[in-house]
Amino acid sequence: MRHFKWSEENEVFLAQIDAEHRELFRIADGLQQAVADKAATAVKQHLHAFIAHAEEHFSHEEWLMQSVRYSSYGWHLQQHNTARRRLKLFAPLVESGEYEAAELLLEFLEGWLRDHITLTDRMMAAYVRNYERANATSALERWGTPLAAETGALPRTRPVL
């Protein structure tokens, strides 16, 4: 049996992306349970919810990567498109009650989510965090003190905020 349980191992350390991933896991877990119960209506509901949330999530990540000019955007996008194609291929089969197709889709999703999040999304998240660090003002500038390069030394006391 597959496991769609969120754990800290899935963190990419971007709060919004992690929240979206947790929701994908929650919906996939519901889909898995509905398939196990052979509950056709619930299968359709969870499948549609997963597809909608995945598309929203992919669009968010793609916007984020473009906004920081992520150098591996094309590679990341290919992986999203692979998942999109697989969902599009399996959705009609699952909706028609083919539980074997649902099992195959769940098998794909388990491996794809694990691999995509732990490698591809973590690389993207690290890039985004580094981009934000590089493009933010330095802590010394935010504190309103002269830069060390200008004074030749770091301030001895922390300025009052």
C-alpha cells in the first residue's frame, strides 16, 4: 500500500510551497482511500481535487521560478508537464471506474511526488532562498549603520530599531 503521509522529510523550506505540497499529499491520501473502498463518487471527487490543486500548484511554482529567473526552469517545467500528461491520460479511465488504472495512477503519483519534491523542488527552493538573500538589503543597511566596507569595521553595538 502506498503512503501519502506528509512528513518533515518533504519540507522544501518555502512556507507556501510546503503548504501546497501538504495539501497534495492530503488529497492523494483521500484518493487512495476512496480507491481502496471502491467508492466511485469519492474517487472522482478526489481525482478532480488533485488535478485542480496540482495545476494551481504547478502554476504557482512556474511563476515563482520565472520571477527569480531560475536557471533550471525548463527541466523543472518538463517534470510538471510529465505529471500533467499522466493525469490527463489516466483521469478518464479512473472516472469510468477502472480501478486498475487508479492503482497505476496512485503508483505513479507516489514515486513522482517523492522524487519531484525531494530533488527538483528542493533545488528550486534553495535557488529562491539564495535569490532572496542576494537581492535583499543587507542587515547593516536595514539597521541604518554604515557598511563595514565604508568604515573598515563592523559596528560594536547593535543600533536601536
